[in-house]
Amino acid sequence: MSEGHALHREPIRLLTFSTLYPSAARPGHGIFVETRLRELVASGVVASRVVAPVPWFFSTDQRFGEYARMARTRLRESRNGLDVQHPRYFLPPRVGMNMAPFTLAMGAKPAIQRLLDEGFDFDVIDAHYYYPDGVAAALLARYFNKPFTVTARGSDINLIARHSIPDKLMRWAAGRAAASIGVSQALTDAMGKMGMPASRLLMMPNGVDLKRFHIQPQAAARAVMGWPAGPMLLSVGNLVENKGHHVAIEALARLPGFRLVIAGEGPEREALVALASRIHVASRLQFLGQVDQDRLASCYSAADMLVLASSREGWPNVLLESMACGTPVVATRVGGIPEIVTSFTAGRLMPERTADDMVMGVEDLWRHLPDRAAVRACAQARSWQSTTDAQLGLFRRIATQDVERAHA
């Protein structure tokens, strides 16, 4: 039996590399990367170690907010049975965007070498987020003489690629990657338009955990959450401008009788609170802060619909999570969202990112609320299995080709 063929029987050893990965200090950060990896490892075909660098910061004092949480991140920890290292890297102000791939690679090298010294001789580097992570992965792959893949997530291609140096570096990395993966067809098409090699572009959408996100009786879910009766909207995501929570708040002013709950934390919270007060909807608005995945499932089930007014998206998992809980959605027509919301049963797409369009979407959906089981059926076709199978096929092929090259 050839060594290449033997790789089909031996576990594929994967080094997962991304700054978007949760930790005990930041449990909600990059949860979608962890979920995809957990599903992959659960196949029993892959063994993985994670290197998830964190920007260096000098203080753990709580007044520094997110920076302090980064500083409190342990250098090494175990999460859900996976070994995770969080080496530090320097992110200099002003020139940080252009220098980040290089400082990221430098900071990660010792951690990766430690894994090799411990006996984990990985087959493939699997990086998530194209910039700076994917470019750093290309540098590390060259240093350690390993093949690598990169998964783009959204703003790396839709926003960061507008800058000339990151654009050039991403195209350089894509020319060396074994595969470049987009989480939606829209994102994959955008990667092709950037000039990434078409023959190595793949589309692998995120799936949804159908066991965690399932239909719960709405009254029981509301009791768990302590929410009152009446029409209830839910908006989920980091409190940043891109997620459009301000659009949902503005729409609430024109939706008498509705309440809005916002799940997430971030720098825009004070501005959102001020907006709600200014337009007199604060009494119908609740901020939950950061919510863990299990409680989030209760939030979806307790709500009548999810609203998402993002200005850009790759593949927003919150839509599938909500639908899996039987809750339809109203969302902007951007990025991969039209690939998720494909019927009136799943929800409504807003023609423009405005409060007017959100109000129209919410009112129309409220008049024609679908059966919750029918909404869940829209998400059931999006389990993780197809993405896991696609990843296994890709990593088997890369690992086999690498062994065959080494013994040619």
C-alpha cells in the first residue's frame, strides 16, 4: 500500500490557524470557526491543534474593555477537547494593517514549532479569514514547508481588499494556497474578481447545529428569558455599525406594539442607547449583552422574528440559527444572505438598508407569519454534514498530494 493511500486510513493532522477563535476570556469571538472545526473533528477522520494568536496588550484592567480581555487570554488552554494556543503578536498603531501579516506570522512561529517538537507533525495549515490570517498562513507554510488553505469570511474580501497593500498580499497568498474557500457563492465570486486563481476557488457554506438550535415552545422560551407577551423582534450581533442595530432601533419607532431585544456587545452600545432615548423607544428595547449559544437558542425561540440590517456579510450564521429554531427573518439583501433566505417561508429580504424597508418587511412578515416547523425545514438542508464532507475530501487530497510529492 502506498503512503499516499495510507493517508485515507490515518487521521488527517490539521493545524487550524486564525485570530478568529474563542477563548475563556472571549467565549463568543469567532465561534463559527470553532463550530466548523468541532464538526470536522467529530467525523473521527481529522486530528487538529489550534493556533489562535491574540494582539499583545499591556494591561488586563477592565477599563480597557476588549483590549483587556485580549490581555487576559491564556497562552494555552483546552476548549471542547481541542488544544488551543494563543501566542501574542504585535499590532503597531497606524501601520498595523499593512504590517499585521508579518507580525502575526512571527508571533505564531514559536507556538507552531512547539507543536512539531511535541510530535504533532501536521499535514495541512487551515487558515480562517484572509487578511491578515491567510497571508500569515502563506508565510508560515513556506517556512514550515507545508501546504495550506484559507477560508474567507466576508469583510476580509468585501472591505479590507479595497486597500491596495492588503489586496496585493491576499492575491499573493492565494497564488500559493492549495485552496481558497468562500463561505457563500457571492463571496467566492468576489474572490475570483480579485484575481484569485479560479481553479483553486471553492465554496463551502457554514452549516447550523440542528441539535442546539431547535424549536422550543415560544411561551416556555419567553418564560426562560423573562420576556413579556406581544410582538417581539430580535437583533443579534456585535454592537458595531456594520450589523445595523441602529436601523432596527429606528424601525422600532414606527412599529407600535413591537418590542426589540438586542443580543451582543461592542463599542456602539452607548450610541445605540442614546438613539433609543432620543427617538423615545427605550421602554420597548432591551440589551442582553453577550449571550452564550444555549441561551441564544432560547432567544430565537422566544422571538417572533430575527432582524438583521448588515451592510455587508459573508454567511451570517444567525439567520440559519434563527430559522432552525422556527423563527423567520428580515434581512438586508447583501453578500450571502440571499443564498440563505430563499423563500417567503424563511423570511423577507430588504431591498435597501433603511428603517423604511425594515418596517415594510416586518409588517408583511407579521401579517403572514409562517408555521415554525416550515421555517425550520428551510434550515434543515443546511446542516454541517455537507461542509464537513467537502472539507474531508479537500484535506485528504492535499495531504495525499503532499506525501506523493515528498516521495517523488
